[in-house]
Amino acid sequence: MKKIILLFTFALLWTSATWAQQTKPAFSFEETLHNFGEVKEADGKVSHEFSFTNTGSLPLVIHNVRASCGCTSPEWSRKPIAPGGKGFVKATFDPRNRPGNFNKTITVTANTANPNTVLRITGNVTPRPKTLEDIYPREVGPLRFKTTHISFTRIQPKEKKSETIEFVNTSDQTITLDFDRVPKHISLVAKHQDNSSGSNINTFKPGEKGNITATYNAAIKNDWGFVYDQVFLKINGETNYKNRISVNANIQEDFSSWSQEQKAKAAKISVDNKIFDFGEIKQGEKAKHTYYITNTGKSDLLIRKVKASCGCTAIKPAKTTIAPGEKTAITAEFNSAGKSGRQNKSITVITNDPLASSTLLRIQGTVTK
């Protein structure tokens, strides 16, 4: 008897669940995958509508449609779709700056038994021919540059390196190019890309292309870590301080050739606590902390540089040569004037530790008004 009751109960529950599922709204898409085939970037956006029928017995409501990667812009039927009624989800793909194959998803969330339905669009973008503005996107007066930023990503303290950036004269006049406010550690030369040109080395006709070669002398700079400079273009003898290029370098010692034995005998920086959390302070108050640094290595630790991020000051220790076993202190202060909310500041300590030549100390907390 008990078995009969259990079987009857199970059948009743299964029937109820099946009936409930059947009474819900239901998607019936004509397709869930659309292949655009070849898409020309020059032709702009392409769109496709996915049509569906509500095959359930209750009105269907689409709550949201979410596209992957932000590459598609979806539209959909906003009003409830009655049983037997039809609706759509429209996907628009923008091929701009997206050459090659694409495979994107559109997730449709609705009041159906399975709340999420995934649609997919695919295709291949044929890139458009690049314009002069594409190749040289940075406009500087009558010139266009591929970039106005010259980066010496890693340079040794006594090293000299050169980097080149390209430009083109897009004006209808011949221009003469010189430089203003160039620091002693940087030298700049403007030359034609076509060395066969008979004009002066720094004079460029309309449509003529050129290179600016920057040579960076780290020995003259005599600094450490990330350093930044700006130089200004003098066009036809006039300096416009809007027309500038930036030059940065990361000056570091190179320990890559050191043997394991040399590294074992080297200096080693050890900090008692690299993170100081001041909790909460009111706007205008200051938070001060002292970091204690110990040389746990076998050679003298040389503190090359101490640099704080914006909003902080850090005092370089009076003693910058720390013998093995000795300790020194760096005091940092955070000024909360004009700041609010969560704060994360840093102090960079550059040393001759071959395993940690750049050590980051942090000051964090919350500023309340």
C-alpha cells in the first residue's frame, strides 16, 4: 500500500511540475546563430534580427538583453508577447577597428522556464584601407605623428640610447622644424625619411615625411627610476607650447648578468611593514608614518632614490649607505587637504638590491569630510 501511495505522489508531483513548465512562456527562435560572412569595415555597422514566437501559454516578457564585449548594440521587443505572438531581438555589430574573425554572444533574459537564452553572431571583418590620419593619428600643429611619446623603457645609469618617432607635414606649406627647452641629457634631430631629398635637413615640404630621433644620456640625467621630460616643437621659428612631445625613461641597474654567488653576497632590503593604513581621518588632517629599513644582505645597501606619489612627501634618510645588519628610517606624510574617499598612495625606494631594486611602500586609508 505504501508503495502505491509513493508512486501516486511521485506521479502527481511530476505531472504538476510538467504542467507548470508548460504553462510558462517559451521562446521558439527561428535561429540562434547568424553568420554575417565577410563584413567590410568601410561599410560600417551591420545588423540582424532574431525572430521568435512565444510557444508558451502565458505572456512572455524580455527583462534584459546583454551583449558580450560591448561590440554589439542590442534592441528587442519591449512589450509582453502574448501566447502565439512574435517578437525580435536585434543585434548590431560595429566593425570599426575590429579586423579579422568575430564571434559574439547576446544573452536574452526573460520570464521563461530557462531564464537565459544565448544567441550568437559571427563573421569576418575585412579592414578598410588606412588613411593618413589612421597612420599618423596625433595632430601637432601642421604635423601629424604616429606618436608624440618617446619611451626609453629601461636604460642603465651610464647608458646612452636612441629612439625614433615618425611624422608627416600635412599642411600646404614648407615648414622648418626645430626644438625648444631641450634638457641637456636629451638631444633631438629631425631628418627626412627619404634621404634623397635635396632640401635642408630640418625643412619639410607639404606631404613630406620625417623622423625625430631622440638620444637619451642617462649619465647626464644622473637620476633613478621613472623620469619624465617635455620638449617643445619650434615650427618656422615659433614655439607654441601646445606643440610638444614627451620623453620618459626608466633608469635602472642591470643585474641580469650577475651570478648566483654575486647575488648571494649582495645587499638585501627588508622593510618592517610595507603598508601603512591610517584608517579614517578628516579632510585637511595629515597622516604620518615611519618605515624602518634593514639591510639583511652581505654588502652595503645603497638607497639611490626615494620618491612619493602625488599627495605624499617622503624624507630620504640622512644616511643612504646602510651596512649589513644596520637599520635606517624613511618618514612619509600624507596630506588629505582637498581629498576625500579612499586613498592609495605610494613611496618608491630604489636601491642596489639585485633582487628588489625598486621597492614599493604604501599609505592607504579613507578621508572623510
